[in-house]
Amino acid sequence: FNTINTLDYYDYLNLGFPLTAAAGSDVPWGSTIGEVRTFVHTGPKFDVDAWFAGLKAGHTFVSNGPVIEATVEGKLPGDRITIAKGAKAKVSVRGTGHRRVGLPVRLTVAGSDGILKERERKPSDGDSLAVEFELPVERSQWLVASVVCDNGAMAHTSPFYLIVDGRPFWHPTRGPEVIRKQLQVIDKIREEIDKGPDDERARGVRARLEKARRFYDDLASEMIGASK
């Protein structure tokens, strides 16, 4: 339906979860099989094994129309890129469409701190939009690129993971707020479970909820310590 739930996606990236972008068609609720696809960079060897290896490595973008090509320091989406604190990472992105499918109107590069670079279509632009810039890096972070066309079609890459001093790429100040929302969901689920019978299923759900709570409590403490 020409939407990507980047709100949840970016929240989980800000918690430090590496999540490869993948897509599929919801039939019969959608239109046709294959209208939303996962594209994988396989390198020079184009076969099934190379495709699955590329998917496992996160070398993907999802699209229902345009093509998006992106590199950071010459690396592909899904790659972990070790970079020195204070250095600049070279970012290159190009989104390409077709007049019969949809021409790109906006190209966006976003990361842990929000939108980093955005390019709007100009009358003189052809079938593609491109940006190239250097990103100053002070801490570990994630980065993604996306393109939107005039008919609403879009493409979105998997994240790049920029790693400084071996530190996680979660966000030290935004992450705790995401954790707060997650704990509220855990509390709501616990309330619903406690209204029902105290059977084996309920006890199993409570155990998993408490395990999740301990995980988030430990992660929040680590984030808060890193932000001081």
C-alpha cells in the first residue's frame, strides 16, 4: 500500500537490533504476487546461493518500483563499517525510476539522528536523483537511504552500521525513550494475561515478559551510562 513502517523499524535500529530490509506481497489483501520485492546484491555470481548469501549479509533494498543504489565508504547496505571517531564517511546514493513506472521526486538519507541529507526533484532532472556527501562520525550509528516517486512508489535500503571504537550502534539518548514504550507494552500484555486463568500458557507468557523486561532494563542502564 505504498507505505513502509519506518517508525517501528527505526525504533528497533535505535535499540541496536540489526534488521535487514525484506519485503513480500500480501495476497489476497494486496494486488498481485511480486508487486513488492526484495532486491539482493549478489556480486558477479548470479545464482541462488549468491542470492541467499547476499540476503544473509543484508545487502538488500526493498521496492515496488524504483531502484536505489547506495554505498558508504564503498561498502554495501548491511555491512558493518569500522571508522575512527571524528573521521568522515563518504556516502553515495542514487535512486532511479522510469516514466512508465514512476520518476523519483525525493531522495533521503537518514540515520540515528534523523534526516541527514535530502534531495528534491528539479525540472532539469532526468530519471534519477543522486546525492554524495561526507558524514562526520563521532559515535557508532546506523544509516539508511530511500527514494519516493511521483506515483507513490518507493524503495528503501537495509541499514549500514558505522562502528566507532567497537561500540554498539544503538542511540544513547533516543534508545531509552524507545525502551520506555516497550516496557509500557510489556505492562499492558501482563495486565491482559493476569485477567485470565493462571494456566501453563499464562505462566509461559509471564516468564517471557520478565525476560524481555530484564533485557530492556540492562540495555537502558548501558545507554544511560554511555550518555553521561
